[in-house]
Amino acid sequence: MARLDASDLAQRLGRQAEAVCRHYLDAGRRQGNYWQVGDMRNTPGRSMFVRLRDTPKGQAGKFTDAATGEHGDLLDVIRESLGLVDFKDVAEEARRFLSLPHPEPEPPPKKHASTPAQLGSSEAARRLFAMSQPIGGTIAETYLRRRGIMSLHGNGNLRFHPRCYYRPDEHSPTEKWPALIAAVTDLNSKITGAHRTWLAPDGSDKAPIDIQRKAMGDLLGHAVRFGTPGDVMAAGEGIESVLSVREIIPGMATAAALSAPHLAAILFPDALRRLYIVRDNDPAGDGARDSLIERANAAGIEAIALSPTFGDFNEDIRQLGIDALRAIVRVQLAPQDVARFMARAT
């Protein structure tokens, strides 16, 4: 094989991105257009995403580790997964891999108007959301109010489905439970995914099942959004935690990224100048906070962490009440934002 420079090697590996991931990151698995794994060292997990196909967002073979902020290409993956140090060894291994025959990745199924959307795809998420209904007067509203969330204005990205399919794994039978459905959107308000919270039939709690929440579709960088983003916004992990903070700052745009790794990788609106990080009080929340502060500062955005007293802000509002939560949040906001966003809540 003719000698190739690093850029050529990376591009050729990108054309075989799925085969590279299956070989060097076999602890992970494919999720849509990404390979998902714990990190470059092939640790089991879900925080690192390798792009498998060229898209408007980036080239195949590029990866981002939402937990650490690391990013790179498949040469970095080869280096770290094998513990190599010198680039010549990395390049030699890449050339060896490229000289081997590799099966082409499975092509995406052709779309026909009469066929159902691929399970777990963005299109399936859009169909699920379209089939759902506004939450007013439903057990989804009952559920949220029992969680201390009373103000449901501007929550068009939340809906209710009375009989949402639930299947814990591929070997289990399909069940149907009522569910709170949340639309995951990009910065242009396009639905890229959906999040389901299965509920008890009376809305008193989550459904008595093993896996009570699941997301589907394209999630990386996106979020469940409330309000119109401006120069100030708040972003957190869970929908209920973010909605609890929104009780206190109803005029501020907020976003729920659905997990700590996805919070660390959330995309910033162009106009954003100050970001409040609605963190969960655990090690994963600490990691997401630190990564997001670093990314925000690098983009010229001021980042301020909002910390709960208990595990998250929904636990705070349920345990302490809204007046105590208002006091907790007030002292953590920039003074100008207290006047701007809290005036109508007092």
C-alpha cells in the first residue's frame, strides 16, 4: 500500500467507520448513525459517539466524548484502544487494518410512504409525537402536578399518549402503558427524537415496570426545549428537574438534555451569552457541569452552575416546597437575571 499521511489515513478509516468501531470498540454498539461506547479505550458505556456516515454536522469517523469533552478521529481511537504511543505505530496499524477486507456497513432501509418508520429512528420519534395529544386534562398533567410542577405554559414539546408501546428488551412481549411524550429538537425546532416516561394508569407515579423512561432518535447535541432561546438560558439533565427550575424562572428558556453525557454535549444557540447549568447532585452531574463549563467558556459564554439541595431540583421542590426552591435558586442567579426572570414569579 502506498504511504499515506495522517489526513488520508483518517479519511479512509472514516469510509470504513462502522467496521473500525466493530473491530477496535467492540464493547459498544450502533445507535442510528453513531457508534456508542464508553470511551476511546473501549470501556463499556454510552458517553462517546462516533459518527458512522458523513452528515451536514460532520464527517464519518469523527467522535465526541460527552463526558470528557474529548474529540478526534479514528486514528485517535486506534491509538488509545491499543495503547500505542508513537504515531508510526498508529499509522502502521491503520494501514494493516485498511489492507484487510471489510464488509460494507448495512445500508439504511429505503423509505416508502407505506412502510413504518425504522424502530428508534428520528422519523419514528416524529410519528410518535404526532400521534400524541396535548397534556391538558390528561394523566400526564396529573403526574407532573403530583411532582410539584404546576405551571405548564409554553410546554408544547410535552404530550400524552394513552397506550404507548413498552418493551424492555427484544425477548420480552410488548405492553401498552400511558406515557408522557417529550419532543427532542435541534436549534431550529426540528424534532430529532422523543423521550417516553411511562405512567401509572391514574397518573399517580411512573408505571410499575423495570425501565420507566426511554429515549429514541437522534439525541446528541439536542434537547427537550421550553421557551425561545435568547442570550440567557438554563440547561439540565432530566425533564422534571428542568421544569422545577422553570417554576421559578418562567421567562427563561430552558432545555433538558435527558442525561449527563448529553448535557455535556448540548449545542449552544448563536445568541447565547450566559448559560445556567441545572446540575444533578451526583458524580455524573459534576462531570457534565465541568465539561459544559469548559465548552461554554471556550465559546465565549458565561456558565453558572445551579446546584440543588438534594439529588435534583425536582426532589427539592417536592421536599422543600416552591418558596424554599425560589430562595435556593435566587442566590445562585446573576443579580440582573433575578430582576429579569424572577420578578413575575414573586
